[in-house]
Amino acid sequence: MNDIAPHLLIVDDDERIRTLLRKFLMRHGFLVTAARDADHARRILSGLDFDLLVLDVMMPGEDGVSLTRSIREDSETPVLLLTAKGETEDRIAGLEAGADDYLAKPFEPKELLLRINAILRRMPEVDEAATVPKVLHLGDIRYDIDRGEMWQGEEPVRLTATESQLMRIFSKTPGEPISRSTLVEELGRDKGQAQERAVDVQITRLRRKIEEDPKQPRYLQTVRGAGYMLAPD
């Protein structure tokens, strides 16, 4: 990342939580803007770009999952969801909507800080001294390994922070299967079955961007008993 402090948007209907998180994250070097609900967040997002969004799921009016889904229609800004729900299915719904990670309430601010930093580290960095690019071809999709960029013809394919990290992981060893547990570890997630299911959701989302038929993947294959494998042309 560059020397400019990352700019975060905190969206939560609880003023006490907004104030607490804003002060805490500013003390740790972030620029922080706060919004009280989805409508307020939309107005802010119409005029400002952010490095990461922290959205509460349970808000009056439009909830955080719906807002995430809407944001994903034209933006790949990383999203971290805050949820009071402990059920795995509720968290999976957030990831399916396009979130990069989630954190269940109540939580320690330090854990939120660690998760934010982990997501930001996964964001691709542009190499100013670009060398000859190494490119993987996936049908009419091409992936520039050095730059961490994906293109379809002349149009860039937007990748979320997690999708970008997955492509970097797979492109290191194309043609070799990688286990779900290894992917969980490489993504910096806690180990466990729930996190492996979360990886499955991210794989499904990535397939929608690189496969002609995501239900019958040609390039991001499932290897029974071994995990997932990137199989470029």
C-alpha cells in the first residue's frame, strides 16, 4: 500500500458504536467517515471513494447485506460485515452478496483492526516498475500475474480483494490442486469447517467471472478429495 492513509466508511445505526469505532480506527492511522444507515452511506459513496467499507447487517430500512449486494453491482471496494447473528447460514448470505469478510458482534475493536488490515493486505498493488508480464489465458479471459489484473478483451474484470488473493494463490501453481484448508490458511482466515464453506462461496463468485458456465467450470475446477485447481489454456 502507498503512504496515504486508507479511508474507511463505517455504516452503523448505533451512534455509540460509530463514535467508538471512528475514534479507535483514527488512532490507528486510518481516515474514517461514518454513516448512520444505508441511505446516508449511498449519499456519501456517490461523492467519495473508499479503501474499505465496514457495514452493520442489522439496520433499520435497508440492511447491510442488501447494501453490499447493491454496491457490488458497480464497485469492488472491500466490504467487512458486522453481524449480531451467529448462524453460519447468515454469514454465508453476506459472503454470497459480495462481502470479503464478516465479524460477529460483540467483538473486540482490536480484532476488527486485524481483519481490516488483513483485507487491505490482500488488495493488489500496482508494480510501478512493471517487468514483462506473465499472463494466464482462461478462454477469452486473461490474467496478468505480475499486476494482479484480469481482462476480458479490452475491458477490465473487477475482482474483490478476496477474489484477487485467490487468483494470486492459484496462479502460483496452475494445474495443481489446492486444498480448501490451505486456501483458508493462505487467505488469513481462522481454521474450521465454516471458513472452508466460506471459501466455497468465494470460489463460486470467482467462477461467475471467469467461466462461460460456472456450473460446469472449465478453468477453476473442483478436484474431488483434493480441493480446487486453476487450469489455464
